[in-house]
Amino acid sequence: MPKDRYRKAPDRDHYTSNHRSDRHETNGSQELDEGVIEVQVIPQDDDWGETATTITETATSIVTLSEGDISEVGKEKRRFDCRHLKLIPLAFFSLLLIASPILFIVIPIVLWKPNKCGIECDGMFLSLAVKEFILIVGIWALYFRKTRVSMPRVNVLRVGVMVLVFIVLACYWLFYGLRIIRNKEADFSEILKFAGTLLDSLLFLHYLSVVVLWLRHSEPIYTLKVIRSTDGVSKFYSVGALSIQRAAIFVLEKYYKDFPEYNPYMMTLPARTATKQFSTLKFYDIDGKVTDNSKVNPRTRAIITSSSQGRRNPGRNDRFYEEAEYERKVKRRKARLMAVCEEAFGHIRRIQLDRGPTVPMDPEEAAQSLFPSFARPLQKYLRTVKQHHRHNMDAILKHLAHCLAFDMSPKAFLERYMCEQPCVEYVSSRDTQEWSLVCEEQVTSGLSSSTVFQLKTEILSLVVTVKELPYFDLSEEEFDFENNKFVLKLNSETSV
């Protein structure tokens, strides 16, 4: 790559300076004495929408608000993170489950020496070891995997399964103490069989918990209509028999994947203000002289403006023309941006095909050299579509270097800025998304056809309406394909 064609871009502070006094300087290219062209980009209001990011732990937390707490939705509440404390009793209970079959075998060996058995006991030992390993893996997969959510209330079904397991374990220990420890006459093979039956029962209870906690929700029963209250974007989802808090988690998981990011700046389009309409009017005093609009009485100004709007309602036609003008402006700037990007990417490819002497550059250096050629059209387009606060210059340079490294097309580079991105694109992996759950019913109760709940944040809310899917009665109807024939009658008076 020739040195006179590319020159490493100046420091990034040169592009992101906030000095308003530089606006009177000449834009574009300035020729230096050595024949090298220095590109100065975006000397005017060129803050690329610096955004503040709060870094916290990874989770999605939901706060439940009862009817008495609805008035305190907007207040900040600091809660102690007790997600790890909830695992302490569960870990103790799981350790007791895993250690119980082992204790059934160890206690007789320590207290008395039961009669040994031969090959039969060896096979039982292997079977117990395999079952113990399967039980450990199953307990970890169902209860101890790292979760991404924090629910306000306990899972009723999960607690019910744990209570059932505790009752079964207590019964086994009771019979073990009465029949084996008290008598001390059982053979070692009988002790191994008793420990094996305990492991079989625990494995069956684990299968029951899988059915209740996971497979039960696989069949769709309800339809959730999720609508965002700020801009009216809505989606529909089908779910099974979930609790309200679990359905809220499902909605949030789908929301960050399917819903476009909410942009409050897009709610209002640039409209004609009353002052602009008022400036087209002329006022005359009783002597017939033209009066300056700025010296008119505010009360008179309001009366005349309201009367002029009554004769010509701006809400009927102005909104249509404003939206049409906005769409034309967006299309025009999009076309300019695509043309400039195609020209810049084409220049890179022409240099790659050039067999002359070149200077090797990594993707980051190439991105810094290529960025000034389309930085101004890109900034104008982002400001037009109200996306400038989401993309700073560092992120754009990183994305451009990524596209150059994998030889992507200009359309692939502009896809991030021209298409609506889902909410997950603007969420860091280390961010905690806090939501509040508002519902008249208990969040641990199941869904019903009359359930309505709301998920709220500081800037938006999601209203979820639950409808039950209908029962489908599908019947088969016989059709006689052999006798299904047509008869054509010709009429001489017509063309058929």
C-alpha cells in the first residue's frame, strides 16, 4: 500500500473534540506542503453519544410489588443479594441425600462386622457406585446449575418435590434404625439391597422432579400478549402451565431477543411548531400599520393562533407530510451513506489487488484510515434516525475493524446501523437488568385466562395479558376421489 495514499489517522481526540469554536474552520481536505492530504472530520457537534454504563453482576432480578407497594414503584430500594444464601440449605440437603446410601453401608461396618458375601456383593457395589454417580450429576443439573435470574418468591413445585424427598429419606432412616441398627443381625447383602432401594427411590423422585419442573411446561396451554407501553410494540408467545413469576422470566428472555431497543427520541418526529405557523401571520393596528410579531400581546397571539388552527387543523394533514418528509430525508441520507461506504470499501479492495509496493496494515489501522472518509455521512444518518446516542466512535471503529478482518461487504458493515437491533445488542454481559413485577394475584400461583401482570423499569413497562388456547377438535372426513368427476355440457348458442 503506497505511503502517499494512506496516512494513519490522527488521534481520536482530534475527531471527538467538543470545541464549538472550530465550527468556522473549513471542512474537508487541506493540502499540506509535502503533497499529503490531511482529512479533518466532523469539526462541529461531534460527540458520538457518550453513554454511561453501570457495571454490576450478571443476573435478571424481579421485584414483586403488592397492592400496597404500587405507590412506591419509582423509589430506589437497595436489597441484599441473597442468591448464594439460598443455596446453603439446598446444598446441605443434597449432601445428606448423597451421603445416606454410603452411611447405610459404613455404619454396620463400624459398629459391628456383618457377614461378608461373595460375588453378589461386588456386583451390588458396582451398581450402587453407578447409581450414586447418576444421582450426583442429576442433582447438579437440576438444582445447582448457574442461573441467570433471581425470582422474588420460591418455586412451589420445587419446594413440594423437596418436601416429598425429605419424607422418603426420613422413612428410610427410620426403618434403617429399627430393622438394622437395633437388631444388628442383618447380612451385608441385605444392607446393600436396602441402600440400593434408597438410591432407586431417589432416582425415581429425581425423574418426577424433572417431569414436574421441566416437561410439564413443554405443552403450550396459554398465549401471552406482550405490549410495550411506550411505543406499542407487541409480540405473542405460547407457554405451558407456568407460575406468574416464571412466566415473567420467560417474557423477559423473549423481550431481549425479539423486541427492538426502545428509543425515546423516536417518539416525536420534527413537527411544525406553533411559533413557525404564527410567524406567517401579519398584524395590523387600527391605523393600518404593520406590527412586529415580537411586540404582539401574548393573549392576542394565543387567540389568533387558535383561530387559525381552527380554520386549518394541523393534525389532519401536517402529520402526514411531516412523516413523509422524514422518510424521504432518511432514505436520502441512507443512500449517501451507502454510496460513500461502497466507495471506501472498494478503494480498500483496489489496493489489495494492486501489485505495487504497499505498506501492510492490520485491521485496526485500516479502520482508522478508512473511517474519516464516511464519518460525516454516518454521523448525519445516525442523528437523523436518532441513533447517535447508542454508537460512539470506539464502537464504530471496532466494528469496522471486525468487518475488514473478515472481508465483509459495506452492507454487512451498515447492517448494525440501518436495521433495528434487539435489546440484547445494547446490554453488556456484566449488566444487571432490574425489573419490577406488578400483579394483583400471588406471583407463585399459576397462569389463568384472566391473568394480567406488568413488568416495569424506570423508562418503560411491559403489559402481559394471558389468554387460554382453545381446545381443537379435529375430525376426519371421507372424500370419494374416484366418483369426483365433472360433466361438461356444450351449448351451440354460446362460446362454451
